[in-house]
Amino acid sequence: MKDALRLLRLMAPHAGWMGLAVLVSALATLAHIALMATSGWFIAAMALAGAAGASVNYFTPSAAIRAYAVVRTVGRYGERIVGHEATLKFVAALRPWFFARLIPLAPAALEDQRSGDLLARLKGDIDRLEFAFLRILSPGLAAVLVLAVGLSVLALHDGGMAVGIGLAALLAGLGLPLLVHRLGARASREVTAGTAQLNALLVDHLEGRAELDIYDPDRRHRAALDETSDTLIAREHRLAGILGFAGAGVGLFAQSSLVLVLLIGAPRVLAGTLPGADLPMLALLALSLFEAVAPLPLAFQTLPATLASARRIFDLIDRPPPVEEPAAPKPVSEVGTLAFAHAGLTYPGASGPALTDIDLVLAPGRRIGVVGSSGSGKSSLVALALRFRAPAPGEVTFAGSSIADFNSDDLRRRMAVLAQHDHLFAATIRENLLVADPDASPEKLEAALERAGVLTFVVAQPEGLDTFLGANGAKVSGGQARRLGLARALLKEAPILILDEPTEGLDGETERDVLEGVLGATRDQALLFITHRRAGLEAMDEIIVMDGGRIVARGAPADMLAIVGPGMMGPGTIGSETISGGIPEDTARSAGSGQGLEQAPP
Ligand SMILES: Nc1ncnc2c1ncn2[C@@H]1O[C@H](COP(=O)(O)OP(=O)(O)OP(=O)(O)O)[C@@H](O)[C@H]1O
Ligand SMILES: [Mg+2]
């Protein structure tokens, strides 16, 4: 009920168009009823007059019949035009409304969403809300209007008849639909959930094609997909069956109404209290009145699926945003020091904090290297710096102000980032680069590619910068994708540059070349350089070592490189690239960790 009211509130701005659509629809149905009734009367009156040898004015009724026919045709056309206009206006506003509420949630609050399910909400669920007006509200309101007029006309001729037909219309227009609703509500809701599940499975299936080929030769995933699809088809089958039954029911009530009119009216005609030609008129009026009632079973059947879709949309946008935007954001200075003060972070639902008591000062032009084993919290620092998450306790400041006082977009203008899971768009290399600087000249693009060590590869491609990368860089190697992401980060002229494992996937020689290019070109930028490897660390002003979400050691590269062991660097380090030695236990303890730090093998 709450969801229904909320949905109605969303429709409120379009009440004008929607009201007009309902009126036009009611008018078209009334014209149809009038046409039927007048025709019945006209034919009977002509026959009776012929039999009695009396003359009759047939100009007026035949003109009326023509008028009703025109109104009905134009009305049906208008009903579609206005009805769709109202729906399109509603949906056109709904999608941006939903999107605007989704954006602040991304990425942090949408991490648990399967991409297929998210797509289903964006597309399927929003589309289903169209029905809220076209299939439910509009036919419902139009039926009320039509029944009110039709039954009043009946009542003018015969009160009992009006009551009888009213009762039949109530049973067909409310009783049957309620029965349909009761029989099919679960199936209807399951269609919404099943469609989303099928979507999610399908996207997973396509994205995980290679893994499934390797790990799932028995096609269990495919079987799950088929089962979901079969269940969905069975539900829809059931709904169609129920609807067919309801359609027959409405027909039965309509035909019975005709019989009822004859049963009540015939004795009155014989008694002379009802003109003979009025009887077929009333009978056809009663019969065609059910035209307004016929769409109601479908309306009631669609209702649970529509409300389930509304629920899924409201559920998503009602999530608390991971960070609140300030009502009156402060302007962000061009340059400034990024500082963490006693910053902590606990992910929702996590058993413990991912970061504890982080103090870090990244002054303009300064370079800080961050090392630590996998899961020690390095990338979580990036999430705090970019304000994808808010620190608790503690704070992160830029140029002396808490970053919570800034508009997040303004803050992020000051930062260029190569994320650990950097996303390459399914577009060309050029388009992927221009995301960072839409006005960059081809020369500037090439310079960035050169520094990232990937220009040779790009120019060797037949289409050069216009090479299409495929979905998430599928058409280039892991190392090439990494360097293209790096080139994009270098293109953005921001005072702060954050690189989260920029050389992941590169061989030692390429790594050295790339880091040389990057470090040489970014002398003016403050750099937060997260790495598992030794290369590049010697050029840092400070190195911090993380473990278990804490900074357990910090100092100049010369000191840190001497004490940090492979355990701190995590897996994936090789040969001479690995930092040798281990943190002596006393260093670790004095740095406040106390947790089991790995020692280098003797
Ligand atoms: N979005 C998230 N939701 C919940 N927990 C998370 C999330 N991201 C990271 N974590 C958890 O926080 C801890 C720190 O993760 P983080 O990604 O910061 O580590 P990392 O040092 O960058 O590791 P790696 O070297 O493997 O990239 C881990 O225990 C991880 O499981
Ligand atoms: Mg990481």
C-alpha cells in the first residue's frame, strides 16, 4: 500500500495528461455503448413502426449513430495517443529520477548488486511501472466513469434493472479481478523476481563464458539458467490461464446481463409500461457496459508484479548513500595537502575495521609509497581519499578542510586515479583516454601513452588510437590494459595522483620503463603510489608499510626497503624485484601493530 501511494505520488506531476487520457478513454467507451444502444433502439423502432404502418423520423437517430461511430473511432485513436503521451511523460521522468538517485550510491552502495539485476531494475522494472497507468489506473478510473454514466441511464428506465446490472458489473469488475489477483498474486510477483534473476544469470553466463567452459563441463550453470527460464514460463502460463478464465467470466456476466434485462423488461413491455423499442436498447446498453469492465482482470493481475517492481526500485534508492553531500559545499582550493587524521574505516557488515588510526600527510609535490600484504587496507585508503567511503572515526582533509565539506565531484577534480580494478569502456582507445581530458589533442594523447609505455603498441595497431578495446579491455592483454588505464590517469592534470598497483601484470623490464616515464612526468604532482613491488619505491619521499589495516612502519625508502620482507609485499613478487629481509619484530611492535608479521625466510 505504501509502495502504491509512493507510485501515485510519482505520477502526480503528470495528473493533467493522465486525467485527460482517462476522460478520452471513458468517452470512447461511452460512445461505443451509445452506438450499440441507439442502434438497438433504432432497428427495433423501425421494425415496430413498419409493422404498425406508422411513419418515424429516422434522420435524427441515424445521424446520432454516425456521430457516435465517429466519436468512438476518434476516441479510440485519441485514447492511445493521449494515454501513451501520459505514460511516456511519466516514464521519461521516471528514468532520470531513478538514475539521479542511483548515482550517489555508486560505486560503494551498489557493490553487492549483480550487474544483470541492476540492469533489470533500470530497464524491466521501470518499464513495468508504465503499466501502473496504462493497464491499471487508467482502465480502473475509466470503468468507474463509464459504469456511473451507464448505470444512471439504466436507472432512468428501470431501477431494478440498474441494480441487477450494477451487481453483475461489480462481480465482473471487482469480484473476478480480486479472484484473479488472489489466484495469481504470487505468480505475478514471481514473474518480476524471476525476470530479474534470469537477467542476472544470463549476464553472468555470458561474462563467465570462459570460466564455465573450463570449470563447468556438465553445464550446471546452464541447467540453472534453463530451470529459471522454465519456472518463469510456467508462471506466465499460469497467469495466462487465470486471465483466460477471467475473460470468459466477464463474457458470462455480460451475456447474463442481457438475459436479465430481457427477463425484467419483457413483462414491462407486455404490460405497456416500457416502450417496445427501449428493450433492445437497454439490453445492448447492459451488454456493452461490460466493455469497460473487461480490462480489469488484467489490471488486477498486473498489480502485484508492478508493485513488486516498484518495491525493487524503492529498495535500491532508499539505501543510505555511503557519503552525504554537504548542503552548502565549500569551494575546493586548486592545490593543497591531503591528510588522513586518525582515520578508520569499517565496511558495512564486516566483522572488524579495514583501516584503523591512519595518519598520513600528502603535501603538494610529495610522493608516498604504500606497501603491505594483500588485504592490509591499501586500496581502502584510496576509497577514503576519493570519498567513496567516509572515515569513521577520524577524518580526511584537503587544504585544511574536511573533505566531507566539499562536493565530491569538486574534490575529485583535484585527483587523477588509476584504480586497482580500473574500468576500460567498451569503446576505442581514444574515447577511453578522452574521458580524462575531453579536449586533449592527439599529441597530448600520444605523450600520455608514451609515458605509460604503451604508445608503441597503439601505433602498431592498424586503427591506432581508434582501435576498439572490447568489453572491459577484452581485446588487449592485461598489461596493455593496465598501461592504457595509466595513460588515462596521466592525462588528467590534477594536483594529486593516486596509482593503485600501476605495474601489476608487467614484466620487470617494462615495469622499470613505465615507472621511469611516469615518475619523470609527474614531478609536480603529489603521488600516492600503492605497490607490491620494489620498483619505483626508491624515488618516494616516504614509504608507509601497512598490515591488518594499520600503518605498522614508515620512513625513508632507504630505511624501509631494508626492513620490509616479502610477507609485507604480498604474493606476485619475483626474484630481485622482491624486497628482501623482514620487519624485525621490535620495529613492528614499536609501530603499534602487534599482529603476526611475516618474517622473511632465512
Ligand atoms: N567493498 C568492500 N566491502 C567489504 N569489505 C571490503 C571491501 N573492500 C575491501 N574490503 C576488505 O577490506 C580489507 C582491506 O582491503 P583492501 O582492498 O584495502 O586491501 P589491499 O591492501 O588493497 O589488498 P590487495 O593488495 O590485495 O589489493 C580486506 O579484508 C577486504 O576484504
Ligand atoms: Mg588493493
